[in-house]
Amino acid sequence: MDTALFPCVIESLRDPNYGLCACYELDEATSTRKGEIFTFHVGDDTDSSLNVIDSVRLDAGVLDCKYLGHTLYAALSTEKLNVYQVDAGNY
């Protein structure tokens, strides 16, 4: 699976076929970072493809993130900590 930005963190969800990926990119001309966090599904034994389920774009790079329970904590390059509730009803 290709990502538009550089992947930096992978977190697994409760179901091992689902995960989160955090990405970033540095624009060297403006010295700004942008980021994205997306949820993906991994196929079964006969289909190992990755499919994006949902995503959120950010005006900051994602430096790190941790998934605990149904909550994702993301440390951003703008000296902020974002908190997201993950709808884990399906995964």
C-alpha cells in the first residue's frame, strides 16, 4: 500500500486484522510539517492486501501515537497532544 506521506508509527487494534498508521512530511521550503492518521484492514490468509477504512489529515506532523482501549493519543510537531476516540465497534 502506498501512502502520500512518510509512515512513522503503526499501532494494532483489538482485532489483529485492523491497525492504525500515522504519517508525516516535512516541507523543507516552508519548514512546516503535515500529517495523516489512517485506519486500515489487513486481508485474510488468501488476501494480504491493506485497505484504508478511515483517515484524518493534520496541519502538523505526527511524531508518535499510542492506541489504548478505544482512544488514540497522538503527539504532534506543533507541541500538541491530540486525542481521538476510535470507533472500534467493527474492529
